[in-house]
Amino acid sequence: MRAVPYGDRAVLLEVAGAEALAGLRAALLATPLAGQVDLVPAARTLLVVLDRPPTDLDLAALRRLVPAAPAAGGAAAAVELAVVFDGPDLDEVAERTGRSADAVVAGLTGARLTVAFGGFAPGFGYLTGLPPELHVPRRATPRTRVPAGAVGLAGPYAGVYPRASPGGWQLVGRTAAVLFDVDRDPPALLSPGTAVRLRAVG
């Protein structure tokens, strides 16, 4: 892990991957630094935001930090998403992974997914925990429009498009869940650390 000052009120931690990042986030949630006001995870970085300038002691403490085992569901409640698995790429995903469409759906509904970080659009959570056999590449040619609620796969991640937008993920299903609502507190349904289960519906 690498810890470097980031601006005048934060430290950026660079880690090897999602598992290490989740462990560091869990450790800092359990035992925050003095003046810690926010943690902002990304794919391989964790931004530790403070209410003061970071010191050499902060950097040393962070470099010695031992990752914790994230609690089930993290700080946020678990979320179940009802999904109709009729996506236009489901059969292609099945072919790429050498299994039937039903087996792909069984793998997705049986996976213990966790929101690692947000990005791309407000309310979009990158979900980790996909079985390795369901890791598939992005589409060679992205779609110009993916509908809101589309459930997609790309590499080690699953995700749900919160609004209609261009996108290149392999679409396997759709949900009616509202991923982002400015009148809700918090607005994003899927915040970092949230456990997510996909439930197949007709």
C-alpha cells in the first residue's frame, strides 16, 4: 500500500485491488483517524478526507494500517434487487462462459455482491463478488443507449445503469429499482459497502 498527501485535506491510499481496499475501508470505519470526515473508494484507491492538513504521523499510521475483514453489508443495509433476466446479451454471456443461460442466472443470483465504489453516473455502483467464471469482457462496440435499470457485466464487475445512457457492458437483465433519487436520503440506493443480492423474477 502507498499513502500520499492529496491536496491540503486528504490522503490517497493506493492498493492492489478490491479486497485490500474493502479491508482498509473497514479498518478506517472502525477506527477513524482524528479529523476523518469521509472515505471515498475507487477501483484501487481510497481517499481519506480530513478536516485538517494530514501530518507525517497520519501517513505513517496509514502505511501501518492492517486491513480488517469487512462486516457483511458494510456500513449500509443489504439491498435485494428483483431482476428479470431477459437481457439482450444473456445468451452471449452463456456462450462465452461455456454454460447455459439458466446456469448464468443461477451464478448471479447465488453471488454475494458488494458495492466496491461508485462512478460513471450518479447511483451507479460497481459490484464485486462475481464468480470468476462469470467474468466477461465489455462489448467490442458500446451501445449508444442502454435503458435505465439494465443489469450488466464487465470484467470482474456487475452493475445497474441508473439512467438511460451509452454503455458497453454485457446486458443480462433489468430491474425496476430506482438507483438514484435526489429526494431520498441518501439519494443513491447502492452506496459503497452495501451488500447486494439479485433475485430472479418473471
